[in-house]
Amino acid sequence: MHLVREWSPNGYDRAVELFKRGFFDGSHFYRVLPHFLVQFGISYTNDPELLKFANKNIPDDQKFDPPMKFKEGTISYAGSGPNSRTSQLFISYGSVPSLGRELWETPIGEVIEGMESIRGLYSAYGDMPPWGHGPVQGMIHRDGKAYIEEQYPKLDSFISCLVTEEEADDENTSDEEEEADEITSEEEADEITSEEEEETDGEITSEEEADESSEPEAEEFEALDLEGTDEVVKVEPFAGTERIGSPTKKDIASEEVVGVTAGAVSDMNTIFMVSGGIFLAVSIFLGLAVYTKRRRAKFDKSS
């Protein structure tokens, strides 16, 4: 039997737990109906906790849309109404249209090996009364294994059940590991490239700052002429600022503002320099004029 959790999570979890705890060991296939199904799931265990667990109802699982079709070997729960699943399971003998319609009849797996043994189970007793002469479920619950062995000795049963977990495909695992290695390598390469770019930026900035410091102060602020151009202007950094890379569209407006500010500062610097020169010339001229006037007055007074 191969059980698939994705088909019916609640049903799968209950069935796997029961198989693991030996709930089905030694139990009989008490309802064998050729061309329809074979049913089992009434245990002979003496463990009260296991019986309590097995008899507790589990909620129905959501059906696929469209619902999964039953075929020979499909495994599902038997039930009597919504949310009535407990421990009784059945195996379909074929593509029976009536199977899978009820909420509780959601496949949990399928027989993938040994279906010939399932088809060969003893079936002469037929269904339960009044449709046949097979075992009555209530009597199995009450009298246990003794009832079956005395009244229906030819029925087949489980000997023991072993649960094994599927191992991941080695090839797929290997491919995933290789892909992970490639991703890791790419990330490492990106980190190395990023570090190299940072080092390069640092070196370029240092060289440019050295060049700027060696230039005369008067050339430190060069006005930026932004008038009549639609191109993105890359603004070089001033002292004390960090380098900004090539601007994005969102940065255009802010960089133009910086550019205009740089131009304004340069213009003001030029104005201050010119104004200072004029002021100095006027001051010298006035000083000479006052000095000459005083000397002339002193000379006239003495004569």
C-alpha cells in the first residue's frame, strides 16, 4: 500500500498512526465483495488508549475538484455520515461509479504491489446480513477474534504491518544541492564584485579629493551651467560629502537642485571677489585723496 498525504491529510495521519502502532495486526478482512470492495479495520488490540484513539472521529478532508476517480486498488475510509471516519478502511476492486461520492470517501492511497493477493481473498461468505451471510460488525467489536475464528474460519487476515517512509530521489537531491551550490557561488561572486566596486570607488574618490585639494581655492567652486539642457547632470561631490553614483530618474530633480546651488555659490563667490576688489580700490583711492588733501592743507598753513 502506498499512502499519499496530499490526497487526504486527516485520513492519512490517522491511518499511518494506526499502522505504526500495530492496530491492524492480526485483524481480518471481514467484508469481501468481488467487483466492489474489501473492508477491514476492526482491531483485536487490548490497548485501551489505542482503541480510544482509533474510535475517535476525524473531520472529512476536502475533495479534489473534480473528485478523484476510484480504480482498482484505491484505498479509502468507510463511514456512515459526515465526519464519521475512524479506523475502518476499504480497497476498491475496480472503477465503481458509486464510490467517492460521499464526503468521507476520499482516497488516502492505493495498492501498488500485491493486488493479486487482494483479489484472491476469501469471499464466499458474502456481505453482512441481510445482503449476505458474512460477519456482523457489532459482533466483531463485542466478541473479537474468537467470533471470527468460530463462525468464519476461512476469512483472511493481516499477519503484521510495517510502515516505511519513502526516501527522496538521490538524483533530485543531487540536482537541488548542485543548484544550491551554484546559487551560493553566484552570491559569493556578487559579494566579491560588490567589495571590489566599493574598494574602487574609495580609491577613485581619494584620488579625486587629492586632485581637488591640489588645485587653487579659486577653482574649487566651478559654476554649473544647467540652462538649456535636458540631460541628467552628474554632480561632483563637495568636500565632506559621499560620492553618489549615476542618478536614477527619481534623483534628477534633487541633483539639479544641488547643481543650481553649486552654481549659485560659485556666482556669489565671484561677486564677493569682485566686490572685494572694488571696495579695496575705492578705499585706497579715498585714502590717497584724504592724505593728499591733508598734506596740501598743512603746506598752505605753513607758508
